[in-house]
Amino acid sequence: MTESSSLIALFLSSLLGATLLPGGSEIVLFALLKSYPDALYLALLLATLGNTIGGMISFGMGRMLPPNKSLKHIEKVQRYGTPVLLLAWTPLLGDALCLAAGWLRLSWWQAALFMALGKFARYWVIALVAS
């Protein structure tokens, strides 16, 4: 696989991994950085961007949900607001938080910002381990 195709695969796996579909973007990032260590910054950017867009897709799906108090994690999202989306990278919980934030009609740009910060931090740790 070339560096370009590896970067595309990283972006796509990051995007899909942040939606309700399974993905292995951490493994893809780790393998990419082992093969192409000079691609660090571009890889971090693409992984964070793809994963944030995926989280925002879940956020948008939450906006389309009709009002219903049966959604899990609503209380946490209401209590902490968009900063709770720093945890949007966590498996299963992150999807629920993104859906809940959308359902609560929280600020989309603040949601995107906190998602991106949390997701970048996770990818940065993976990059440190890979180097």
C-alpha cells in the first residue's frame, strides 16, 4: 500500500469508526506511522478530521430523533454540556454522547470542537506509542 492510499484508508476508517459502524482507525494509524513516520502530522489531521466528521454524523442523527427521555446518557450531557464530548472517542459511550448532544440541540460548533480535541488527544497517544 502506498502512503497516499494508506492515508485515505486512515481517513475512511476514522470516519466509519466514529459512527455506529465498526472501525479500526487506531490500528490503521499505528500501522501507517510504522511504515511512514514522516506522515505523522498529516495522519493525525486526517484521523482527527475523519473521526470528528463521523461523530458529527451521529450528532446530526441525534438532531433528527423525536423528543424522548429514554436516551441513555442524557443527564450527563445536560449536566456537563458540550465539554462531555471530549469523551466522544470512547467505544459505545462516545456514540451515545454524540447522539444525545444532537438530540439536546447543543451548539454544533462547540460539539465539533470538543469532539475534535478529545479525538486528537487519543490519536496523539497512539502516535507516541508508534514512534
